Amino acid sequence: MHFDTLKFAEEEVAALKKENRFLKPRVLESAQEPVSVIDGKKVVNLTSNNYLAMANNPKVKKAAIEAIEKYGVGSAAVRTIIGTMSLHEELEKKFAAFKHADASILFQSGFTSNVAVCQSLMSSENDLLISDELNHASIIDGARLAKAPRKIYRHKDMKHLAEILETPEAKKARRKMVVTDGVFSMDGDIAQLDEVVAVAHKYGAFVMVDDAHASGVIGKEGRGTVSHFGLDGKVEIQIGTLSKAFAAVGGYAATTRELRDYLGSVARPYLFSSSQPPSVAASCLAVLDILLTDPRHLKNLWDNTAFLKEELRKAGFDTGASVTPITPIMTPKAAEFSGRLFEEGVFALALGFPTVPRGKERLRTIVTAGHTIKDLEFSIEKFKKAGKELGII
Ligand SMILES: *Cc1c(COP(=O)(O)O)cnc(C)c1O
């Protein structure tokens, strides 16, 4: 197929290739497992967000299959038409309880959850959205769709946040929302949520925390950063994703009953995009049940995290500010490093501009509860070998 009218696409692709920004993903040919088949090769997979190793769990798969048998493959409607199934309501109830909130509202993804909340609540030029500079792209896009002006504070800089809240613009705002990731996805560091909440509330702002990488990972029983900091009942909006530790796809906002009901009448992704397939909702409920009844998965995740971090540090790698299962290895040679490791049987993704700023290139590793010590020892040996070859350590 060829269109003269689309000639610009060739030029754009050529420009991306020249800047090393052209993306060609590797392809997973097996289930998402600690050891996966990727591009035809069996490798230790240190790249997925499958924190609790639930993506191919037999109990979770069974729940999905049973939901298909009972409810079919899809709702074929948006929530407000006839796409609200009993499983969606059950999920909203159980995930609200998981977050110690009064209610929750389900969206198709974490991305759309952020967009929905930012766009719906920051709906006037007289509102103000205040965001950490390292927040996720979906918060940035949500802010772009909001009518409110936005201010960006330096990463975790509470003095800067307070300065913004003290400006005349902030003082006269109708509503003020402070937004932060709970766990930052590129560095694996945690927001100082207790301080964010204290500063925000001092100035009459409310807080939205995006716990995509924290739900099912940190806090008591994996309840997230609010639980981690003992802030139950003190954070207005908690966003969770069902696409990472919960291993399927989806997202939700846990909040008050009134705010939930308001979003259910105005949030555009909720009103204009169809609801999650029942099998997806059922598998998320199954993961939640496992998480709440069997502490071994979370323990394995954190044991593996401690082991990998310690060994990487001992080997001399710079693992940045991480305190979570996301462990970056800071190196300008990230792309070559990732390529060498893959040849050796380990997959860890290289991240470069524009995902991270220039000069902050890194390899990012994420361990899961399913990796064995043998998988990790094998990986560390390969990290050392490739790291020495490339002069990283
Ligand atoms: C992954 C991620 C999202 C998007 O979640 P999806 O469910 O994959 O759409 C949102 N926020 C943060 C911080 C993330 O890391």
C-alpha cells in the first residue's frame, strides 16, 4: 500500500531512527513468566510488571475461564448503557475495601483512570492542578485535557510544592489538586506521601496518589502507599491499576461515595468507552483474594527485591534511589548493556530519551514473586559479565 498523502510518515520514521527513538518491541512468545520465551529465546525476564507472578496463575486463569462460561467475553456496552455487570460492582466494592475507601470506580486502564479524574475534577480555568515533575505520562495527558492550569513541582520537593500553593493564583483557585505517583516508575523511589498530604491540606488542596506500581506491592497486604505511610482515611483519591500486580488490565479510583458517584456521571472514559470484559474483572478479583489470604507472594517479592538489589550494589552498579522492586542500573550504555544481556539469556529493558531525560539512561529491572534464587543468581552473574565487558563496573 502506498499513499503520497502519507509520505510524511516515512520522514518521521527516518527522523526517529536517526535519533535512536524508533521503538521495536521484543515479542513475548510464552506466558508472562519469570523465565519467558522472548524473540524465540528462553530468558530470565526482569522486565514485566507481573509483581506477584499472577499473570499465569492457575487459580486466576480458572476464575477468568469460569467468568467467560457464565457471562461471555464482553459487555458490548459502556457502563452507563448496559455495560455494568455484577462482577464490575463486586470489583468496585472489594477494591474500595482493599484501599480502605468508601467506594471505587472502575476504568479500562490505569491510564484512563488518571485521565478521567484529572479531566473531570480540574474542569475550570479557576482550578489548579499541581503535579510532581516525574509523574506518569497519563497524569500529564489528563492534565492536558483538564481546563485547569497546571504547575509542576520539582521531584519530591515539598518546599517547592508549598511555594506554588502560596502563590496568589493558588490562593484564589476554586479547587486545588496535588497529584503524585506513589511509586515512581522509572526510579523505583516512593513519594513522601505523608509530607505531600500535610502540605496540600495546609493550603486546602486535595490529593490524588497514583499507586500503579504500589498496589499489590507496598503497604500492608499490598494496599499501597497510603497504607505504607499509615494515612488511611487521609488521602482523598487513590488510583490503582489492575494491569501490573493484578496481572490483567484496568484501573480504578478509590475515594468517597459522593466523588465516585460524581465521576460515574461525568468521567468521559467511563461514559464513552466500553466496560472491562467479565473475565478480566473476575481474574482481578481472584488475585485480590490470593493477595489477602496468602502472604507468601508478597514476601517472595520483597525477599527477591532485597536479594537482587544487594547483589547489584555489591557488584558495583549504581542502582539510583530505588527502594522498591523496580531497580534501575544507571548507565549511558543502557542500550548496549540490554543487548549483551539478552544474548546471555537475561532480559532487562533499556530506557532512554524521551522516557527518561537525556543523561539519565538506565537499564530497568523488575523482579517478581515468581523468580527463584537460581534465576536471580544466574542473572547477577550475567550482569557482572556484561557490565565488566562494557566498562560499566
Ligand atoms: C503503568 C502506569 C499507569 C498506567 O496503567 P495501565 O493500567 O497500564 O494503563 C499509570 N500510572 C503509572 C504511575 C504507571 O506506572
